[in-house]
Amino acid sequence: MNNKFVGTGVALVTPFNSDLSIDHKALTNIVNYNIENGTDYLVICGTTGESVTLTKQEKKEVVAIISEANKGRLPLVLGIGGNNTIAVVEEIKSTDLSSIDAILSVSPYYSKPTQEGIYQHFKAVSEASPVDIILYNVPGRTSKNVEVETTLRLANDFKNVIAVKEAGNNMAQYLELIKNKPSNFLIISGDDDLALGVTLAGGSGVISVIGQAFPSEFSNMIRLGLKGKTNEAYKLHFRLMDVIGYIFEENNPAGIKAVFEALNLCQDTVRLPIVPASKNLKSKITDFVKTF
């Protein structure tokens, strides 16, 4: 089993200055904050990192800042995915992956391919990638679920397809994957609210949004879950439950950036079409952070 990705990974935000340029200092601080507080691996340029609004050059910049701050301490996962298979393959081949341990590749969105189309897409990704691949199923964003049968087919057919980040908020699908997966294949929760339940059922942990703001508590919760210490783990889950709801109330990553602003780790600046959290939501988040 690839133990690098057991535990808590965090889908890092990309902090921006007021002029929308990348805030190098804030990103470095967030990386160190996570490493020092128990996060197990870092995910770069995912949905939470506003990757769709970053230029190719900015993505390189983000990878360079994080790699420099990380200094080889934690495994790094880079988001490379899309709905144009040829372009995804080209991006994989042209990206310097020397500091990257795996890529996180989202299922094709908008096009609504069949399950066979999804399989053939990831077959091409697998054949192009020199590093391990974590599949990413997020039907709420792609409008197409990757069925259990398709995920398991990919897991069995391609050695470098080592895990799935499952984010359909569907406990039945998680359980079916855990029940039928190959022994060395990881089922990673992409739903912060279900992460503990998935881990206790035999999942391998989480790629979390809220975890990067409360890394000590969240990663401890998952560690306890991996050890089957249900009562202790749920105590932490209940402490974090309200803020998990808050950060997804309007939009991700506007919610998590509002948390970071309340923690004085970065501004809440986002790029359009995302807008900052509303005054009402910010107020709830600030109150939560003050009393946490």
C-alpha cells in the first residue's frame, strides 16, 4: 500500500494579494503551518487552489513556492486534469514533476462522457504519467458520477492508478468502493463532513479543505479514525462540524479563505467568478475562530 497518502492531505488555497497577484509569503506560511501541525501531504492546484483561474506560469510559480517551503518534508500531489484528454496528456508530459509524488486528476467535466469515455480518458492519463495517479470523482462539479465499476476497473488495470479521491457525498458509494477495492488501492474521502465515517469504515483518510486551517485537530481526528478510536475521533469531529458547514455554505474556496483571514494567515481575496464570503458568513466564521 502507498502509505504516503494515508492520513490527511490538504487541498491548499492559492492566497492572493489585493491586486490578485499570488501572495508568496502567505502561501509559504500556510505550508509551514500545515507541516508543523501534523498534515501528512499537500495537494497543489486543485479546485480549492482556484487552479482554473491560474495561468500556466502561475501554476509553475505556485509549485515552486510550495516545493521551496516544503523542502522535501511532505509528499506533494499536483492537480492535472480536464475535459480535453489530449490537452491533459500534453500538460502531464510538459510539466516538471521532479518534486511531485502523484497527480490528482479530476474526471472530465462538462462533456458528460459515458463510463467507457471516462475509462479511456484515464487510460490515456495513466499511460502518459511518470508518477502515481489519484483519480478524482466530484460529480457535483463535473455533472457525471464515476461509477464504482469504472473506478475499480481502472484500479485493477493500471498499476500507477493508486487511489481515488471520492467526493460525491454518497456514503453508499464509499462503502461499495471500500468493500470491493484491490487491497493496495486507497479510498480517500473528498468530503470533509464524511471523512471520519469513511476512515472508520476502512478508507485511507482524506484530502481536506478545512484541514489546512485546523491541521492539528483535523489530522489527529483522522489518525484516531485510522486506529479505530471512534469516541475520541468523534469528539474532534463535533468540534469542527459547524465550521465545515460554514466553509461550503456559499462557495469553496471563498469560505476557507474567510477562515484564513480570521486566523491572520492570508487575505480573503479570490478571483472571479468567485466572490468573497458574505458579511453574514464572515461574521459566523470569525466568531467560530475566536471561540475555537
